[in-house]
Amino acid sequence: MFLGVDGGGTKTAFCLVDRGGQVVARAQAASSYYFSHGIELVERVLGEGVDAVCAAAGLTPADIEYAFFGLPGYGEAARDLPVLNATPRAVLGHDRYACDNDMVCGWAGSLGAVDGINVISGTGSVTYGERLGRGVRVGGWSELFGDEGSAHWIAVRGLNAFSRMSDGRLPEGPLAEVFRRHLDLASDFDVIDVVHNRWQGDRGRIAALSRSVAEAAGLGDEAASAILAEAGRELARLVDVTRERLEFGPDEAVPVSYSGGTFGADAVLEAFATGLKNRFTHYELRHPLYEPVVGAALYAARIAGTPLDRPALEALRMASGISASGGEDR
């Protein structure tokens, strides 16, 4: 029995996968992104999720052969690593686990843990790729000065477009009314109260506004459409730099996949795919094989030295039925 844990900016997903490739149980807990709420949050969220998934399976943590915890922010604050590395021990009661950044879950799930590159675009954005046993990360510099192409990045640009439309600095399109309706604004200036006062600048709640931008684009809003197209191009740039840093040869075909809710917007995925074609001809864009949380369980089995065999992987693939967005929420 292998436990996969995929942390994110909005939620943390848990699943147990057995050797036969069956997802035995799932659970979900709150975000494990601790930079805004303190590192103590991680143990509380992991504890709740592990208890819930074990209860759903009728097991105890002692029954878990190995676990992999993909944690948002892991490796981005060196002083926090000892605490993060020790936290699962308190939750599981044993040492049969490993920790890394949640980007590894997206890569392992989307590509089945083979050489290639995965780009995550959920609340934040980052790429992770591997070639010949070496891993490379590009992006993921936080919503304040990075995370290009992410849901948060899209939402902030949507809010900017809304403010300019309200002022008359930009012709008003469907985006303005979508935001007014979604945020229940009595006055356009109330958006400041909602985002800064009521939400306290909450990362996840702001990122969720990217769906309103996608809705407006679907209604023909030119500004919203431009934002989504630029998001796709930014994500393609991340992949291209990752390919260079992994030193793929000019004639090597590079498998590329994607995960995260942002790719649920067709305009983002289309611009991403076009951006890859325009930048390099030897990319093989692949639909995600498994959800990131399932990828975490597969990675746990691999680290334990007992990777799932082909029949188990096929059974898991048949049962997954993942969406185009891949479920990732970084």
C-alpha cells in the first residue's frame, strides 16, 4: 500500500494505491502552503488527511509500505527543511516516507515518471523535468514576482483590466460585468474591500478569479482573451528553458505534459501548445497519464524499490479518468 500526498495552494490531496494498481481510498484537506500561515499548518493538514484516507481504507498508517509527500514551498526556504522532513514521521509513526516539492507529483503523474518535462499551472506555476536521473526546476518564484501563467497571475491581470475598464482607461468588455456579478459589487471600488480587506489578499481566493477571466474570454472579452493567450505563452517559455537546462539534444524528442487547473481553460492550453511548436519542433505534447496525487503514490512505490508493474499501471490508468487539467493546484 503506497500513500501519495499532493500539496497545493488551495487543497491537499491524499490517495492510497495498492500493488495491483487500485486506488483504495482518497481524501482531501486544506492547503498545505504554509508561507502565509506558519509551518505548524503542515502537520495539522497532513495529520487530518492521513487520518481521513486511512479511515476510508480501513487501515492504519502502519499499514502503509511507503509514502511520498509533495509539499508546496519545499526547498524554497532552507531553514524550514528539517521541520518539513520530520513532520510526516509524527503523522505516520514511522520513517517509510520521502518529501520533496509538489512539482514532482505533477511530473510523476503526467509523464508516468519518465524523462521529460511537466509544467504545473494552478494557483502558482513551475516546471519540473528529468533527464538521465537529473532533475531541473524552472519558475515557481511566488505570486509577488513570478508564477507567470498561473491562475494567480491571470487573476491579477484580470483585476487590473477590470480597474482600467472602470476608470475608462480601457474599453469596457464582458469582463467588467462578470467581475461585478461574481464579487457582488455594489460599487466598482468595493473590489478593493473584497480583495484586501475581506480576503486579506488570500492567494487561493484571488487565484480562483482566473475562472472569471476565462468566463469573460468565452463571452468575447478581448482583454481577457489576451491575458489567457499570454499565460499559455509564458508557460511555453518555462518549458523551453527547462529543456535547455536539462541539455536535451537538438534532435531529441522531448516529452512534455501539463497539470493544474489553469489548463482547464482551452485558450491557455491552445496558446501553450502553439507556443511550444513555435519555439522548438521536437516537443511531444502528451495528455497527462495520471493525476498528480496518483503520481505521488507511484513515486512512493518507485522510491521504495518496488515500482508498480505494467499490468498495475494499466489498471491504474483505466481507473484514473483524469481531466485535461490534471487536477494539480500548486
